[in-house]
Amino acid sequence: MELEPGPEAMSAEVIGLLALMLLQESRRAARSAPSGELILLENQDRSLWNREQIAEGVALLEKALKYGQKSRRFGSYTLQAAIAAVHAEAESVAATDWRQIVALYDQLMRIQPSPVVQLNRAVAIAMRDGPEAGLAHIDAVLGGASGKQGELANYYLAHSARADMCRRLGRTAEARVSYEKALALTQQEPERQFLQERIRQLG
């Protein structure tokens, strides 16, 4: 029988959630263009990130991690906040510690396995090991060679991520098919504009 988490573990998760919210909010101003178009993390103007919120979020994260070390368990919010902190503290996408991010996703998969976490981990693996490695993991999430439809078969971000891997590998026809699948699966206008522009860029 698994013991219920003690008050320290529970308070660590509350602090971890606050840290995650602050770190996510810190990037809000850079997430979209004045026209409303989505801007991916790799293309965001990091000078627009709110450094005060990042500092506060990181301080809360350190507190949550300290509590977590005492109870010898970390919750999903704390791990997600740790991932957000690695992004927030990096000067650029190239300078991001992708090994650490993959390791944090590995921990998150152990305590809260889900197809979305698996997809995010696949994208991090692509950044660490290259798009071919990422594509293999994304195909596994989507069902890929198994012939079975994965749980994310109707999730537009999974197809968009697959399209991006194919685009980076120069597999233009596959990229177009995946972008078009993603486009068919979302009704949100900013996301649609982004995907339509990606398709247009393929020529």
C-alpha cells in the first residue's frame, strides 16, 4: 500500500505549482506577434520575458525542491516548473541544457506518464540528439510502425511536431501532410495562421 504524501510533499507541490505559473506567465508577452500570430519558443524575443517573474519563479522552485528532497519525492508541478526554469534561464535555444530537460521529462514520465508528456519529451530529445531521433519518438506516440492509432492521433500539436521534424530533415512531402493533418484538427485562429504559414513556406 502506498502511503499518502505528507504535508511537506503537499506544500512542495503547491509551491511548485506557483513557480510553474510564474515561469509560464513570464513568457506571455513574447508568445504572439502584434498581429496575433503565434511565436514558437525558439523564435521568441527573450528580452520581452519578465525577469522579475522568472527570478520569483526560480526562487519558489528552489524552495519546492528543498521540501521535495526532505520528503524524497517530487510532484509533477515541481518537475514541470523545473523544466520551465531551464528554458527561462537559458540565453538562447542553442544554450538550453536539453540533457537536463530530457532527464526531467524522464522523471515526469515515471510519476505521471501520459502521451502529452511523452510528446514533449520527444521534442526535447530532438533538440538534444537531432530531428531524426525526435521523429522516431513522435511516431511511437502517434502509433507509427505498430499500425495502431496512438492516443494523440487527434491532437494537432503531435502532428505539428512531426511536421517540424520532417521539415528539418528535408522531407517536405511528409511535412506538408503532417501540417495539413494538424490544420484539420484545430479551430483556433492563431494556430491555424501559424500552420498555414508553415505550409506556405514549404513551397
